[in-house]
Amino acid sequence: MFDNYINQVPIGIFAGQGQLPKILIDDCLKRNRKFIVFLLKSEIYEIDYSQFNPIQIAYGEVDKFLKILLNNKINHIVFIGGVTKPNFSALKVDKKGAILLAKIIANKILGDDAVLRTVVSFFEKEGFKILRIDQLLDCVFSNKGTQSKLLPSTENIIDIDIGVMAIKHFAKFDIGQAVVVAQKQIIAVEAQEGTDEMIKRCKNLRGDFTKNAILIKMKKPQQIKKVDLPTIGPDTIKICIESNIKGIAIQANSAIVVNKSEVIKMIDDNQMFLKII
């Protein structure tokens, strides 16, 4: 939950793709809060961060990352935005990087969620606090209910329940923060391609599926809240509109919504619904 105290402490922003890192930076500037932006050397960023004097860092440069934080008296870190998964076997690492890499490789067989828990645990044992995005930005819905003018029908609620059960089932295989359900059938499951590409696959649906498809997006049961939470934003809604998605259901306190007011307006303007579950 959004935390006013946390919003006074200096932070290290490990920025990935998407709009969220820039939104957080703008919030820091408004609060006159000290921050350092770290960018991955391997990522190609759509947003220009040059005015914020970002520090370029490679996946294996853990010593460099830690020393910069310590030298600037920063002990709070946020990992925000999506990143491309590296080829761990090809990484060049420093001393601390080698320690972290060994832990990652040991847990990689358990899936991506185990890898993320390993990374978070490593930095916490180094004395740093890993912040959740919703501690820094007002970007989640806390209360269950409908946030749109249009209410889901009884049939929609049944499909949402099916989607929730499906995500919990697929979580055992470390896939699927999102599914699309229509007419009591699972018609798409998120895999490595991500939510947006999964939604696009629904464009070619015919018949009743085009009137009743619902996107359900939620945290996997074993997933920690400090990194890689399910996220929707205006871009997601745009793709849903283009792909004939009727409504969206997301998890209370566990799904990030980029620009909440714009998302709700887009949903209402297109006669869709947004259900918080």
C-alpha cells in the first residue's frame, strides 16, 4: 500500500521498460526526493533518461551496483519495469555477481519466480530494503468491486472465476499471470510472449467469443510482491479494445495499474468493465 514515510527516503531505481520508471522519477522530482536511476546496458529503452544522469550497468556488475548505492547512502531499491531475461550461462560477472549468479543457477530449475525471490533475498541480505511499487505510487486498487460504469454480468463472473482457477493451476508450471476466457472456455494463456501479445491472439475470434472475451490478470500464488507484479495500463486497454475484449478482472492489492484515471476513462468510453477481484 502507498506509504508516505517511504516516499521520503532516497531510492535506487533499477529501471526496466514501460512507463512506470518515468512515472516514478516524475514523482520523485515532485517530492524533491533523492534518487539514482540505473539502466541495463543490454536493454534498448524507448524513453530517454539522459536528463536524469542514469548509470549504465550490466547484469553481472553487482559490485558496481552495490558500491554506488553505498557511496550515495541509499539503502532502498525498487525494481520497476520489464526487462529481457539474460542468458545466465553467458554473463560476465564480478565477485558479488558470481555469488548471486551461483544462487540463481541453483534455483533456476524451480522457475522464474524462484529466481526473482533469490535476487530479492540476495540484496536484502546485503542490507538493502527492496520496495514494492505500490509503496511508492498510487497504482493499485485496494478494494474488491467494479471500478467501471458497466457491471459484469452473471456469465462474466463465471468466466472470471474460471480464469482465476486457471491462473492458479498454471502457476504450478511457472507460467501465466493472465488468461482470456469466453463462454466458459479458456481461449488464451499468457506464456513467454507477455500479456499484450496474448491479447492480440484473440483478434481473430469469431461468433459469441467476440462479444464476451474477458482478460483476467493476477499474481501467481507463490509470487512475491516486490518484483514483476502483473501490470495493465493504457496500452493494455488499447490492445483489449482492438482485440474485442469485453472486460478486465485484476487482483486487489496485487496488480499494478499505470495511470488509473486514464485506464478507467478508456474502459468506460468503450463500454467495457473493470472488476477488482
